[in-house]
Amino acid sequence: MGLFWDLIQQSELENQKGKAESLEERVAVLETELSTTKALLLRTLHILEKSSGLDINEDGKIG
């Protein structure tokens, strides 16, 4: 019974390790997507400020 229990525990450890690695990969992808989205949002804001002539984000600059 002890050997069988050890195999079950080893299997669970491997499953948890796989989940952690896949979670780290997903976090990395999400961080990249967030960075890309922020850059797009800033470019859009600058274009909108230039076209409207308003300081939308109140940073003291237009564009």
C-alpha cells in the first residue's frame, strides 16, 4: 500500500507542477497583452487629444 500511495502523491505533485508552469505562462501572456493594450490606449488618447484640441487626461499637454 505504501508504494501505491507514493505513486499517487508523486502524480499529484507532477500535476501541481504542470499547473504552476501553465499558470506562469498564462500570466506572461496576459502581461504582454496588458502592455500592448496600454500602448494602444495611449496612442488613441494622443490622437483624440490632437483632433479635439482638449487635454482629456489632464496632464497639461494636448497630444
